Amino acid sequence: MNKRQANKIKKGLFYAILASTLWATVNSFIKQGLSYDFTPMNFSETRFATVGIILFAYTRYKGI
């Protein structure tokens, strides 16, 4: 295995751990968000819109 492949594996492992961590913390954020006067539909709309804006900004920044 050369150095380039090793870096790809490390980067992939980092992204896998990051995704797992974010996935594991979603329920606590949902419980906290629903404790305010949001309906589940309004809360999910806000979450998806926020993620969409972040992804759009990230892809524009990276030039993808």
C-alpha cells in the first residue's frame, strides 16, 4: 500500500467516525428541539433546510 492509499483510508475512516457521531447525537437534538413549540413537521423542515444551506455552501466553496 502506498502513501496515497493510506491517506485515503485515514480520510475515509475519519468521515465514517464523524458520520456515526453525528447520527448518534440526532435524537438528543430532536428531543431538545421538540421541547419548544415546534411541531415535528416544522422541526424537520428547519433541520433539512439548514443542512441544505450548509451543503450548498460547502459544495460552492469546494467547487464541486
